[in-house]
Amino acid sequence: MLDNDNPVVAPPGVNPQIPAERPADTPKKSRQAKKASTVENIQELGTTDVPTAKSNVHVMTIIGQIEGHMVLPPQNKTTKYEHIMPQLVAIEQNPEIEGVMLLLNTVGGDVEAGLAIAEMVASMSKPSVSIVLGGGHSIGAPIAVSATSSFIVESATMTIHPIRLTGLVIGAQSSFDYLEKMQDRVNKFVVSHSRISEKKWKELLYKTGELSRDIGTSVGGKDAVNYGLINEIGGVSQAMNKLQQLIAAQKETKGLKQ
């Protein structure tokens, strides 16, 4: 409602019906909004919306516990195999993606799901490189060796142990036979996709006295390379350089064939 007794007088040359434009404020408000958005993303998601350069490499993370057919509690950090498998198919079909980098920090999880992921990575036509960061335990080992080339940081570890069922006694012969066959599948996969010998792998697998109340071995970064389980010690820079070398080599091979 206007106060007719005290009319608003516009300055000379300014139409009071048209709002005054303030172009100087627009960039400032835009910067403030972007800054606020970035801060919010850091607080909520641990990420920012900083644009990244286009890359020919797809980075995939295998973290926490590998979730299979059973849904884990929401407080668990998980990698869902039904999310990873379609991604791998999409990568295989996308001509703009020339290589895959796998970042692993996993405690293991569902054996069939982990082995399925490993088999898919190994069967891709595009080069892949894996890096074990923190840990590549249990079924994480086959995923680590499934890549074309594998790296591990010196401080990381890999726990190698036989397949088990939550510590319960296996009463049925069929259950025992199933686990034995599954273990054999894991053994063959690891040995065929790494430089480790079957004898050494089984020695680490069934070693007693090292893991408290269990059998198996905890292998550090240097030992994993010395045993032939992992190819090299290195981090992101070394792994990326290796991946680009593999991509270049594949392009050269295709060029020669053509």
C-alpha cells in the first residue's frame, strides 16, 4: 500500500516503474552462490563441483565390503556388484574410454560377487590397472590381479585365507564340496592372472600361526610383489603412466593389424 502523503520521488532521468539494474552485483552473487555450493558439497559429500578435464580413462573404486546376493546393513561401507557389472559393460562399449583404473581398499566380502567382478575385468578388451590402497583382503586379491597390470602401495596389506562360512561348523558334505570347488576356482584364477606359483599361493593360504585364531597370511606391499602376486610397488602416478603405456601399445598393435 502506497503512502500518498509521502510519495517516493525518483532521481532525475530514472523511471520509478522500472527496477534499477545492478550489473556489478550479479557476478559477485554468482561467485558467492558457487562458493556456498562448494562448501556444502565438501561438508555433505566430501566432493566439489570443480570441472575436470576430459579423460580417456575411467576410474572405478572397490571399497569397503563387496556386497553380493545379501543386502548388508546400511552402516556398512559397501561395493555393490550389481552396480559395478553394468559399469564394466558400458566401459567396454564406450569408444571414448580406452582404459580402466581400479582403486581397491576392501576387506573382501561375497566370494561369488567378487569373483564375478574379477572375471569381468579380466575379460575386457581394454587395458586395466589396479592399485591396492590400504587393503586388498580376501576376495579382493582376485580382483587386484584381474587387471592387466597391478600395483600396491608399500603400506598396504593383503590378507590371504581360505573361504569360510562365518566360523560355523560345516555339517553337510555338499556344503563342504561346494566350498572346496569355490576355493579351487579362486586358486586357479589368482595363479593364472599373476606371477605367483600355485605352491606359494597355497602355502600363504593355509599357513598357521600368523593370523590369530585363523589360518592364512597377511602380506605387505613389498612381499606381495616379491611373491609375484602383484606386479609393482607404486601409487596413482605410476599406475596411470603404466595404463597410458598399455593403451598406446594396444593402439599400435591395432594399427599394425590394419
